[in-house]
Amino acid sequence: MQSRQAVLTAIVVNWNGEDYLPDCLNALLAQDPAPDEVIVVDNHSDDRSRAVVAERYPQVQVVDTGFNGGPCHARNVGVAHASNERVLFVDNDVVLHAGAIAALIECMDRDERVAMVQARSVCGDDAEVVHYDGGDLHFLGTLILRNWYRPLSEAEPPAGPVGAAIALCFLVKKSAYEQAGGFDENLFILYEDNEFSYKLRMRGHQICLCPAAVCTHLAGTVGLSVRGEAHYPGKRTYLHSKNRWYVLFTCMHWRTLILTIPAQLIYGVVYAAFGAGRGHLGSWIRGKWELLCLLPKAFAARGPAQRGRTVPDRDLLVAWPMTLNPGLADTGVGAVVRRTMDRFFALYWRMIRGLCG
């Protein structure tokens, strides 16, 4: 029996994912209802990704971007090719569980204010552990991740909308996506979730997590994923050093940015020390240099990002305990520093929040 079809465009973002695409596409096409349009946006892979899709999935459209512009560029290209208002984004290393699309659609249809719905992802090496369950926007520009590495049996679903989504698997309204300007391609990867979620919410749109829509996140990005206890790659230090401030410059109200500068600098010093302690000082410095080079583009992106804002930062941002990978600062001096910072930033935000734009 053939699956029903949903009026929905599914976009698979791919770069050198030849080994992942079959599992991803098989699960996607087996959904009931299945998307009536499936597009693989390929960042000019140099493996057999495009050939695999052409040979095994003739019903799937392939768009070759011509170069590796990162997932932000691929998502924007995908939306430009999408025929439907509902667009489902899936990374190539994500495998949807049965019923995921139906659950995502149902969640979006509950409230017209919902523009983006994230699926719950579980770890590829342990399906009983939550990997991503949505998050919230910290005023420092980072994401606070809900149920991060928590056993699935203990994961508490949010009572209402979440503050941000993680971009590995989500359903979005094309009109809201375009209104927010899509993903900022200057970020390439990392922090693009923060930036896009921020832009959606400042325009009054809501983001939800759908715990009933489950997917398995198999591998993560090579050289960037923080899978494994206490593992933190240098590339992540570099991107964090560059992209956090880029998001602040483009998305944060000027008054909020000025008021938070002391806390931003303190956090930056601590993070730099953390990077240096792991041998990543060079990566941190390179990130800051590239941020300086990016500043003209950041200021150019600021106007479009702020256009249409209806919600102030004081209603968007929080100062809850920050998310760190398991094993990074759980014991000893690291744990003391972590708790001290969380308390300081919470107090600081409480003092200035009412003044923020």
C-alpha cells in the first residue's frame, strides 16, 4: 500500500553524505504521510552522493549548489526551490522514525503563531538518550539546550513554546522563513540555529518542540561534533570565537548589546582561557581575526535582521545555567567556575533586563 502524501517539501542538506543518504531518504520516503516533494540540496560533494540519489531515488530532485557554501547556503537554496508552504529540513545523517512528519504537521497546526517545529533527536550511538530537544536563547548569544544528553525516560517535554530550535530536523513555514531572511550564510555553520531562531522570534513567531516526532542523529559533523565525554574540537573553538559575536551584532538590540558588554567580555575571557587550556588558543585568535574581517557584513546584515521586529530582547532572552558537554566542567575547579558564572550572569541579567530593548 502506498503512503498518503502531505503537501510538504522535504529538503535534505548534504555534503559528502554518500554513506548516510540511503538511510535518511528511505526513512523520509516511508513516512505516512510522505512529502509530495523531496529535494536533496548537495553542497557540491566530491563523493558519489548525487549519483547515489540519481540511481536509487529517481523521484527525488537533486540540486547541486556548485560549491560548499555550508548548510546555511544549502537551506536557502532549498527554500528557493520548494513548491510548498510547509518545508521540512533534514540533515543527511538524520533518520526519521515512523510517524514523525504526521506529528510535526499536527504540532504546527495547533496554533497559527507557530512557524517552526523541531523534532526530538536521539543519539545514534544510544537511542535511549536525548541529543537535541530544542533550546533557549541566552543573552550571551549561546544556546541553552533542553534535556541535553538526558535519558529519554527522564526527558521532560516543554509546557509551551521553546526559545530556539536546533537545525538538524525541523518543519518551518516558507513565508516565515523568507520574512526572517533565511539563514545567514556568513555563519557557514554553528550558531546559525541561534541566529535564525532569534530572527523568527523577534518577529513574534513561535517555535515548538514536538516530542512525538523522533529522529535519530547518527554522526554529527566531522571535526565539529562534541560527541563523547569531554571531547571538544579546536574547530568548535574557532567557530564559537567568531560566530557568537556575529549573532550578537546582527540580532541584538543596540541597547541590549551595550548593557550586556561587561558580561559578554567576562564570558569571552573565560572561554578564551578554556580554549587555551585545551590547546586551542590559535583557533580562538583566528576566530577573532575573522570576526573583525566579517564586521562590515555583520553590520550590513543587521538592518534586514532587525526589520520587522515586534518583540524586545527582554522577552526573548534568558540567563539560565549554560549547557556544557558532559565531562567538561562537572567536577573540581571547572565545576566551581561554571556555577559561579551561571549565578553571576543570572544576577546581571536580572539587574539590566528591564532596560533592554
